[in-house]
Amino acid sequence: MRSRRSASRAVDLSADASQVLSAAGARRATVIRPRGASPWDRLFDLFRYRDLLILLAVRDLKVRYKQTVLGAAWAVLQPLVTMVVLHVFFGQVLGVAERVGSAAYPVFLYAGLAPWMLFAAATTATSGSLVNEAGLLRKVYFPRLVLPIAALGAPLVDYLIASVVLFGLMAWFGVAATWQVALLPIAVVSVLIAVVGMGVTLAGLTVRFRDVRHVVPFLVQTLFFLTPVIYPVTILPTQWRWLIQLNPMAGTIEACRGAILGTPIDYAGWGLSTTVGALLCVVGVAWFIRAERRFADIV
Amino acid sequence: MPQPAIQVEGLSKRYRLGGMRSIDQTLREAIHDKVEALWRKVRKPARDENDQTLWALRDVSFDVAEGEVVGIVGRNGAGKSTLLKLLSRITDPTQGQATIFGRVGSLLEVGTGFHPELTGRENIYLNGTILGMTRAEVRDKFDAIVDFAEIERFLDTPVKRYSSGMFVRLAFAVAAHLEPEVLLVDEVLAVGDASFQSKCLGKMGDVARDGRTILFVSHNMAAIRQMCPRSVWIDDGRLCMDGPSEQVVDAYLNHTMRRGEAGHGAVFETDPSKPFQVKQVEVVDEHGRPAPTLNCDQPVTVSIHATVRRPVHGLYGYLQVFRNDGHCVLESDSFDAGANPLDALPVGEHRLDVTFPPRVLGHGGYQVYLNFGSSMNDGGFDVDTPGVCCQFQLSDTRTARGDGRRGVLSTILPWRVAQATQAKAA
């Protein structure tokens, strides 16, 4: 391949960074060459473009309820209605409610549904984030990671609203919070790690393969049943639980729910799911950073 | 000795034609391609890869000193835009390297990233950060941007309610206040009305006088001559000429005139990704016959064959006619005459004819620039840019002075004589 020869020429450059201070006048020098900037520079660039990240997330929030009648009430209605439907079909008709244990099934459901919807909405939003902004990709430079990460903003705000509703439900059904609520932020972070891993990977893949667009709804739907949202993980035989906990959402959503309801938390399962999620995140982001320089050419 | 601002050394960019085709590539096709490539390798290991790749830019080297304003000229598809894309880090080069000293601002398109639902105010902040400013920097320049764009009253109106002129003014205003040390500009001045265009040129002149470095791609030879003391001509991905703009522009225009074969028209390769695409452009006479040279007494028609694959809302076209010395003689928007016939043109093949009446343009050589865009297009403003795609020659055979007549118009003025009535004695 011809590009090999050029790569050797680029190596002549002593500094590996794309941005070095020139000896002449302390002006920042940007070096443009075949293999591009180092991964660390690209991550640092993400920090330099933090204002863009914030404004893109704010844009999504502002635009999403434009010309709707109910506006932000949708953020409350969606999980609530889903919860009622699932409660009637799974809880009452199929009798899952009886196998849940102490807590009222609606609260149990909602406590799992809130982080699940965060995952589902964020995965859908991030995976399409690059292709939806193809015009930007082709015409402006910025660290491409900005787009999938900014797409997390709106689902996160929805999650916060859903959480407020959750505490209202707990009061209604007389479920008291315990000290374990303190673990909730950590549990949510473990959910977010998996979300970033999944979203960034899918976003990059969508640029190359539009198939991913069709895969995502299917993937989210399948994972819904492979994640203990409508049922507790204790419904499964002990020796097989690890299998479902390889799903990065399984242990983390159970942990979210345990933290809220004050029920025992399966720390091993949480750890396993988080590890898988973190691996996905590291591999996904590393691949994305390597692949992003080609996005403008193929999107 | 001024310090360098841009150093370009052997910069090259190769596109895999397969990669360009992959706009809608699916997983199945990718696997199929991979298997096919492997099979080919097995059968014919030393296959020449040239027929599958395209060098959009080949071994281009030049230096630009701090404070220089350099024009880049060349045909459409010559590699000018690829050069700017590489320098603005949108895509990586295949070979070679470039070093840019100082903060880079690039303006490849006016209004990239504007969101129609957001207000002018919100879009100023969003677009400013997209172009690389921080929120604090946008805040500092906010008033200047609003002043420049003259949209004060509409600051809190969603930009989807803006007229296209307001939209372009706002978009350019944000970009103009970017104040980078190195500014890369691609043909953005071809938008907006004439007074706004001259305002934009003036702003760029200010930027240049501040000692900033500018690389300016344009088909507007008059603007290049006016703005840039030095120009670089790129043809077929290679650097053809680098020197004083007067010489480079003359050489370039001479070359395009001599290219005869493109002469009175151009045919474009099919690009299925474009919702609207010009397939063929030619200059024809009043009988619809292709005619590279015409008489001032004949109407001149630029006949455009276009395909609509998906209707584009808000689509409009504009055509500019340049004299060979680079002066823009006339600009015509498809909505000038009232309703815009191109807006949401239905799917199918269409012929668009733009006709200059006889006895308007003066004798001499002309070039026609064409562009089609829509601010409502989701892939960016430009829908299809045929660029400078045809030329024609007019000669004046009726008047006594003929081609020696001075001036830019060929209009025949009647000289009426009437008996002057004697003023009554006071």
C-alpha cells in the first residue's frame, strides 16, 4: 500500500502530539498527517470542545418538545404508562407480582423501568447521533465523540424527572427509603458506563453500516427481556444467574432497584455486569477514536 | 522574514472508489465486497489498484506566510475542497503532512449546524461553538454578530421563519467573528445579495489587514483578484501554478477557455446520493442547437438537464455569468421572477432553460457558474454544485463597430430626434 511510505515520513516528526508549541513563537502548531493525532490528544480535544457538547445537549432538550401540546409532561407520562401496562399484563394477568416479594409491584417495576428507559433512550439516541449530523461531519472539524455523548443529555434529564416521580410513587405505596439510597448514584454511573460503551460503538458502526439502524430497536427489545426489569433476578436458578449478568444492564439495574427499595443487593452480579459494561466502554471508545478520522469520508 | 502560517508538504488524499460508493453500504454488501476482494487477490495478486482509487489531491506542497491572503482556483472536482478539508482536519491525508501555526477557523459552508427550530440567539451560540469558539467568546462578540447580521428584531424568532437572506447573513456573521489566526474559506461568498457579498468581502479584508492568514477558495475571479495578492491553481489534484493572482487567474482562465471540449457544455457523473442532480448543461441557440459561439442578436439559453430523485423543499438555483476577466455580469436566482419553480420539484427528469434575451450581453467570452441549494436540505445547504460548467462566445455583427464596441452591454439604443419646439420668448 502506498500509505505505508508516507507513514514513515510522518514518523520523522519528533513529537507524537498533534499540538506542540513551535519553538519560533509559542503559537500552537497543528500537524496534519496520515495517521492523525494520538488518542490522548483526541480525548483532550473533547475537553476543549466541552461547550459544544453542552450546547448540543441543550439543543436536543429544547427541540424535542417544540410544537407538542403536552411538552415535558411526556417525560413523566411515558414511563408511567409503560409501568401501568406492564403491571396489568405481567403483574396481574401472568402473576409475576406474587413472585416479587416484599415491595409493591408497581414500585418494583418503576424502579427498574426508570434506568432501563435511560438505557433504551440513550442507546437509540446515541447510535443515530453521527448519521443524523452527517452535514456537520462533512463540513466541520470537532472531536466526533462530542455527538454521541451530547446525545446522552436528553435521556439523562428524562431519567431525573422519572426519578422524582419514583419517589412520589414510593410515598404513595408507603415504601420507605433506606441507607442504601446512597448507593443509587454509583449504580446509575455503572448504568451510564454501559450506555456510553454501547452507544459510542453503535454510533460508529452506523456510519459504516446502516444495518445498525435496524438492529438497534431489535437489540433494545431483546435486551429488555434479558434484563431483570419486569422480574427479579432471583426468579432464575442461582447457578445460571451469572449468564444473564453478562448483560451489562442486568446487574446494574438490579443494583439501582436494590438501592431504592432497600432490598439486598447482589454485589457480585453488579460487579460482573459493570465489568462487562466497562470493557465495552473502553473497547468501544478506543475503536471509535481510531475510526473517527474516516467518518467524514464514508458517512 | 515573516513566519510561516501554513506549511504543506507533499499532501495527498486518496479515496477508495469503493469507499465513496459506500454511502449506503450495508453489512451484506460489505461482506460481499470483502469476499470478492479476497477472491481477486487469490486469482490476481499483483492487480493494479489504480482503477479502484482516486487521488483527489496528489503531492501538493506550498507555504503560506503569516498575514498572507492566498486564493485557490481550479475547476470543480480539482481538489480545492479536499485541500481545505484536510487543512481543517475534517479528514486525514493519505500521504504527506501539513502544519498550521495558530488557531484555525474553517468556513466550508455557511450555516452548517444551524437548527431551524432554535431562535437566532440560540443558533448564534450553537453555531459559534460548532465553529470552535467557547461560549464566553461568543458572548463577547454577540452584539457585534447581531449588528453585522442586522437581525436584531428577530433574535428570538426561530430561524425557520427567517428569509433566506436573513439566514445567510446571520450564518456568515457568526463565522466572520470567529477571529482565528488562520482562516480557511470555501466559496461561501456566492450566497446572499450583492450588498451583503461586498460586506462579506469587506469583512474578510478587515480580517486580512489584522495580519491574519487566509486561504480563499472561489470561482469568483474578480473577488480573488481583489482580495488575494497571491493565488494557487490546482488541477486534477496537483498544484499547477503558484504566483501573483493576476498571472495565475489569467493562466487558469486561458486554460479553461482552451479546454474546448468542455466548451459549450458539461456532462456530470451520476451520484445517486444527491436528491437533485444536474446531469448535463449546455449553451444552446434559439433552435435548441448547441452553440458555443453566438451572435449578440440571438438569445442565449443555458439548458440544464436535471434529475430529481427525492423532492427537495426550498430548492432553488442560481446562475452567475462571468466575463473572462472575472467580473460577474449578472446573477440570477430561480425565484427572481416570482414563484420558485424548483421548490419541491417532483421526482423525474427535468429540463431547466435560462435564457438571456438578445442584445443584453456585450460581445466577448463568458463563463456560467451554477449552484443549487436549499436551507431546508438535511445534508447541508448545497444540494448540487455544477460550478463553472459552460462558456460561450458572443460577437456583435450588426453594429458598425462590431466587436470593437466598448462597454459591457450590447443593447442598441434608439436615437430619436424630434423637432424641438422653440421656447416662447420670455
